[in-house]
Amino acid sequence: MPENAAFRYTSREKNGLDSMASMKTLIRRAERYFEFERLGANWRTEVIAGLTTFITMAYIVFVNPAILSETGMPLAAVTAATCVSAAFGSLLMGLWARYPIALAPGMGLNAYFTYSVVQGMGVTWPVALGAVFLSGVLFLVLTMAGVRQLIVEAIPKDLYAAVAVGIGLFIAFIGFRNAGLVVGHPATFVTLGNLKNPATALALGSLLFTCALMARGVKAAMLIGMAVTTAAGALLGLVTWNPQSYSPAAMTATAGALDIGGALRLGLAEIVFVFLFVDLFDNVGTLVAVGTKARLFNETNRIPRIGRILTADAAATIAGSLAGTSTVVSYIESAAGVVAGGRTGVTAMVTGLLFLVALFLAPLAGAIPAAATAPALIVVGALMISHVRDIDWNDLRAAVPAFLVITIVPFSFSIANGLAFGFIAHTVLRVLAGQARQIGWLVYLLTALFLARFLYLGAG
């Protein structure tokens, strides 16, 4: 009997060892797949980066439903659709495209969906969702045809850096606004906020604390800063949390409710064009900014697997319209995860999984105050400014277009506007300098499209 017992123990031990060996093999394969060694990545840093990205993006779980609900869409349904579409897009981007870029319904496009399309044009929200679906299909077609990849590769080198810097200022400005450090003013447009305001003072303290941690080389500096600030805000009574009844099953009210036929019958070509155009160039801008910061470009200044990246965001837009939300885009807040050390698709996958968790715990995310996330955005903006050194400021043909991108992105609150001005200035200056033949046909075409956009749609 003792021998049998010993034999059984040995068998269990062997099975345990086999399981451990299999797990180690699986982990090694995953590390090879995500290129951990080449990118200098590790699991701990990737998870922290994913958490950081999620926390900086968590506001969308509440802001997007608040905006879209003004169309008459059920708030709980849009909340669920927001989480599902963000999870789907981020997981697809991470697992298939293998990049640390998270996706979610886009700010700006959700406002256009609500205030311009539904309220302004009198289009019903199911028909508007149908237009979003059609734009997503067009994204996919253009990607499969290689058009979107050519557009990304056609962007001049100096504009790559300018976009990164412009978006850095854009992110920092949003952080200043959310922290209350910058407020509106009727005479000067903006001015310094009230530093005695408890929330603003907390944000300033959080900014200094986070920077101190980063200066000491703490990898999870931004994540720790957000957590400590949230705790401090709760102790000071600055965290407002109003939980409401909510269930993931609520999404059934909008899932599959899109009216594609209605969008086709009304001939919503202009609406589809806006969704397509703004999303295309906002995504390009985000891709360039995050790719530059994470050093994802190869020696020929191209991004490997770019087709997969663009296919992922197109598929996410289609999935989002089917779930019941506006256009899904790549989020510039992904830069926060990159700054935290994220280099692989694992970062985006962690963010996607957290959006799935948010699907069940959405009311809890409302406890994170703006004073906790605003400093992270300011820090990311500060770090992205470093790419200004990659611009040839001694050459006006490069300096002026880059300057226009850098300034117009934050001033107009639009990545697409900044990129448009930069492209137009680049082409015009090169032609006037006698270098017309050195400009590729696609750059001319894009310049013409940017001009047509401003002439036909005006601003925005």
C-alpha cells in the first residue's frame, strides 16, 4: 500500500511538472510571437502599460453614452456597446496586429453623430448607425486595396514628427483643461484656472508626484499616481460616484438596430464621407504619433503589418455600429501606455480585457476623478514634445508645414485639420521651390482631397 501511495504521488508530481513545462513553452511561444526580445518587452511592464492606457481611456465608458443618449438611444445600451466595441477593437489590434494601440468609440465623431447628423439633419439614430456601418465597410475595402497603407507611407518624414508633437500639445491641453488649470475666457479665449480650487490643487499635486516617481525611474509611475490621487480625492470628498442600475444585457436595445437600407435610401454620402475622412486621418495621426513614440517604424520609415492595424480599426467600426455606437477609432491615450513601457500587442490586449471587465463593473469606473487622469495626459504630452528635434527647422519647406501641424492640431482640436494644413503647405512650398517633380502622385491627390474637404465641408 505505501508503494502504491508513493507511485500515485510520483504520478501527480510528474503531471504537475508536465503542466508547468507546457505553460513555460506556451509563454515562450507568446514572447516570440509578440517579439519580446527584439522590442525589449516583459510581461510586468506590458500589463502595467495596458492598465495605464485603460485608466486614461476609462472616461469614454461614461462620456460616449452621455453624448449618444441625446439622440434617444438608451443610455445603458450605449454604455454596454461602448465597452464591447472597445474590447473587441483593442483585443483584435493586440492579438492580430500586435501593436500597443487601444481602440474605442471616438470623441468628436460621437458629437458629429449626435449633434450634426441626428439632431441637425433630423436623421434617426438607427439610420445614422447604418451610415457608420457603411463607412466601416469602406475603411475595410480601402485597406484591402492597399490605399490606406499608401496614405500612411506618403506622409513626409518631417510631418511624422510634427504630428507626434502636435498631438502631444493636444493631449497636454486636454489634460490642462480637465485639471482646471486652463479655462475659457471671453476676451482671451483661455486663461489660468483657479489654483485654489481643491480639484485643481489635487491635480497639480498629482502631476508633481507622478513626475517625481518617473524621475526616480519607477516604471508604474503614472498608474501609481492615478491610484494615489483617486484615494486622496476620496478622502477629501472630491470623488463623486452615483451608481445606477445597469446590466450588460441592456445592449440588446441597440444591438443590430442599425438601418443600413435607410442610410442607402437617404443617400447619406456626405455623412459617410465625414465618418470616413475624419476617422481615416485621425487614425493615421494616432498611428504616426504612437508609432514614433514607441519606435515602431523600421529602417525604411515604414510600420510593419500596417495592413493589419488598419484592418483592425475598420473591423472595430463595423462591430461598433452593429453593437450600437458611433465610429470606433485608435486612441491617442495609447501613448500613455507606451510611455509606461508598452511595446507589444499585449498592452492593447490587457486594455481590451479591462474593457470587458468594465462591461460588468461600469459604474465603478466613475470613481476615477479627472484630477487623477489629467496629470497623466500632461506628462504624456510633455514627453511627446521631444520629437520636435526630428524636424529640420533650418529648411522652411519642412519647418513651415511642421509648424502648422503642431499648432493647428491643438488650436482647432482636430488631428485631421492639422494634418491637412501640413500636407497642403508641404505641397505648395515644394512646388513653389521648383520641386514639383519630386512630389509623389499620392501626395498631390491627398492635397487635393484636403482642399476639397475645406471647400465643401468648411471646418471641423
